[in-house]
Amino acid sequence: MRDTDDPVVCVCMEVTESELVAALEQGHRDLPALRAATGANSGCGDCAADIEELVEFAGGGTGGCAW
Ligand code: FES
């Protein structure tokens, strides 16, 4: 049973949005860094766009982190 408030972003590696947000907060501000930190996007690669969206929303490493 999954918490619907915490959707799985990367189905292959079962990485949830909250895990990615936590990694963003720890300074992993791009896809390669998030992949290294969480394992997300190390399977089929289909989740790349969704992860990039989270990165953009978080400020994309510009220092404008919204979290
Ligand atoms: S859904 Fe993330 S690597 Fe496949």
C-alpha cells in the first residue's frame, strides 16, 4: 500500500517524490546527482523528465531553492 501523497517517481527503483525532495534538500541539484544519491533513473530512464521537473521546481541549482 502506497501513500498517495508521496507518489513513486521512478518505478524501476521505487524512488518516491519525498525521497527525491530530501536529496534535493541535501544539495543533489541535478539528475546525475539525484541518481547517485537515490538510485532513481538508473533503470529504464523513463522518469528523467519527471525528475528534471522536480529539479526545476526546486530551483535547478540556481540558489533559488523553493523547498
Ligand atoms: S522509471 Fe526510473 S529508471 Fe525506469
